[in-house]
Amino acid sequence: MSEFRLSLEAEADLDGIWIHIARESGSTDIATRVAEGIVERFWLLARYPYIGRRRDDLPPACAASRLTITSSSTAS
């Protein structure tokens, strides 16, 4: 089973995204759906860390450094 951990900075970023969307849209439901969608992508990345494609055209500063994905498996 895979899991992920957010840094404190990433948690603050996610909270900031939620607050911004709630204010701009006037809806906490919309903000919650967006935040939950982002968290769903974290789970997807934790389960399939090599999903997607390389983006060598982006500068290193764009790398996801605030998300730590850990993998734990149980032997049967």
C-alpha cells in the first residue's frame, strides 16, 4: 500500500487554494471539491509514482518538492 505525506508548506498551500476558491466562487462546496480533487491526485501519484511523462522543458524549480510519497508493502 502506498501513502503520501504533505509538508507543512504544502498543507498551507492547499489551505490557501481552498480559501482563494471559496472567496472567489462564494462557495465552500466548490472549494472543497477542488481541494479533494487535488488530494485524489496525490493518492494516484502515491500508487503510481511513474504515471505521466517527463517534463524536461520545465525548470527544476517546478519539481514537486513539497509532496513526499512513501511506499510500504506487506509480504504475504
